[in-house]
Amino acid sequence: MSRRSIAAVNAAMAVTLVLGGCAGGDDPGPAPTNTAAFDDVVVPEAFTSVTMTQIGDPTFPFLGTDGKYHVAYDLQLTNASPVPATIDRVDVVDGTEPEKVVATFGGTALVDPNCTYGNCNRLQNVPNGLLDTAVIPPRESRVLFLDYVFDNQDDVPKAVLHHLHGTGANSPGSRAPAPIDYLITPVDLSAGTPRIISPPVRGNNWIALNGCCEPGFPHRGSTLPVDGKLNNSERFAIDWKRTDEAGEFYVGDKTQNTSYVDYGTEIHAVADATVVSVLDNVAANAPGILPAQDPVLAAKLTALNVDGNHIVLDLGDGVYAMYAHLIEGSLLVKPGDKVKDGQVIAKLGNTGNANASHLHFQLMNGPTLLGADGLPYVFDEFDYAGQVPLETIMAADDYLSGDFLQEKLPEPAARTDQLPLNLAIVNFPEN
């Protein structure tokens, strides 16, 4: 996709998807914090003019297709003083060994107007949006998007602290910026383990669009103010889209949904589950047009239909699966139905606020996108077949024209219990 397509078109698609999940069920509320993770964590008492709180529930690492264990979460920073604060660097440190730095974020990793994707622009406006400075004005807030990796599961500490470096008010009586330097905000990294699920689609040449974890693509930065707090239900969501063997997303007339390789693909339950909610009355879009950017189509979008025809499944233990943009009339389930792992439940389409056919899929800790927090997960088995070059996806038009398998591996590698990272090429088992 073009830069406009990713930052504007798909960003609108991702954010409005959040607004679409209003149907069915009560939010079970946040999961309890694993207090044992903080048993040996000491937060030194200090005056902290810049406060820091975690957005959403405690997180936990998952194994990605790069063979590393990934952690991703978001923090809200607030300058609770009358003095401007500047964030120079945030070190993530081991909660029990604060001298042991796990990851460092400073300089262009925080703010970089010349960067569009990657380890940059992690410090953003509230609830999201790029900045041109790391200064937090008095009594204002920012969001900090953090993700980092470990080579081995055993390397992941139970909890981390955040060492903030910069300038701001260093005492209650400060009237001018001065150096600030303190340890704050323990985050539990041992709150759980990723749910192992089967894939929602079958076959070869699926591309993990808008996947985890670095900033720059829509899902990662989809924070919204919900229920009196900031929330990010799409943090680990993926837009699954399929090419043919030539690496093309469509063959023939690009203005017709039926020309797209994935259109009409069967969608599967990822586990034994109970259907919580469905929507099945949204007509198909014309490819290449994002409804939110068309005045006539935008007027028809509502909080109920913005993610198109969709299904929410209750997988048990407070975990829910969300499928969006399905074909009208293709849904084979209704609320209350029990489904089996692998059962066909609908067909992939292009409905709601989407400019091309794809399956938006995610796990979350509640039955609605508005009230839930995104959960990491892994697929039980698939073949990893390489990566789509970032430059290729950035340069594509709104119809996704081009060859997206330029860097497909000669021999795909079998993987188990991993989450495909952004732009991974994946072959899923047929059965």
C-alpha cells in the first residue's frame, strides 16, 4: 500500500474497527494483577512530576516468527506539573535488578518526523497521533508504545520497571525545567501465557498485514478512550490477505471483489467456543474505496456496522476471538451456538470500513472491542514462508496491485506455537 493507504486509509480502518465492536455480552473487567511478580520489586520513593501508568491489563511474552519472544504494551505519561517536561530516554529494566537494562528508547525512537514505520515515533499524542517534539507541556499527557524482545523465554523477568530520564519539575516547588531521573511503574510480564489456537483460514500465501509489533501500522497504535480509560484492543490484531502463486492479490478486474484471491474464503473457528454476537446485514464495498473517506459512504457508517459483518466467539477463560469484514449472508452461526475447532463459520469479504477484502482477526479479554484489551496468542502450526518487503507494501495502491512474494523462501519452514509478525508470509494447513 502507499504511505497514504497505510497511515490514513488503513489507520482509519483500524481505528473504526475498534468502534464497531458494540454487540453482545458484559465486559468481565480487567484480569487480576499477578502480585507475586512484584514481590521483590522496589520502587524508590521520589517526586515524579511525569507519571506513568500502563494502558490495559498486564501483558506476557509470545514467540514470533523471528524466533524471539516479544513483549508489547502501552504506557500513558502525564506531566503533572506546571513546568514543561522533556522525555530524553526511557530504559526498561529488570524489576528485581534495576541496573540490568532490558531495552532503551530515546531520540528518534521516541519522536522522528522523518520516519514512517519501525523503531520510531513511540511517543505519541493522546490517544494516538504523531508528534514533532518529545516535550510534554504542563498538565498534558502522551502515549508511549513499547515493544522489545528476548532471545529465550528464561531471559524474560517476571516484572520490569521504567527508568525515565529527561527534564521537568524536580520538586513540588519547581518553576523551571531541571534534570529528572527516576524508576517508576512496575509492569507484570508473567501474567499469563499466549492462548494456542488453530488458524482462522487455510491454504498458502497468506500475508499478515498490520501485524505486531513496531509502531507505524494501524493496529499497534489503536488506543481509544473507553469507559474512562485508554484502551487498545487491536494491539495484536492481524489483517489476513491472500495472494496467488504469482504474488498478486487479485487477477483481472481490480474493481470487482470476486477478482481478489481471498474473497469468499472459508473462515474457521480457532477453538471450541460459544458464539457471543454476530452481524450479517452489511453489503459489500467496492474495492479501492475506503468508506470513511467517501462522504456518501461515510454517512452510512455506524458504531454497529463499521467493522462490517462479524463474529465474536467466547473461547473460555476470559478469552474472545473477533472476526471482521465477512460476506453478507455467509455467516453460518448465531449467538448461543456451540462451535468446534476448525468448523467453518463464515466467508471472508469486504464489508464495513475496508478498502479491500481481508479477514481482521484478534483475541481479546472481553466480548466487545470497545471494552476489551488485546491479548497475544500463537497458532498451533503453520509454515513460515518469508516476509513481504516493507517497500513493496508501502508503494502499493489502494487496490493492492503488485507482486508481494518477491522474498518468499524457496522452502517454507515448519513452525509451531508462534504468532506471525507483521508482513510475514504464511502457509496454513489445509485441514
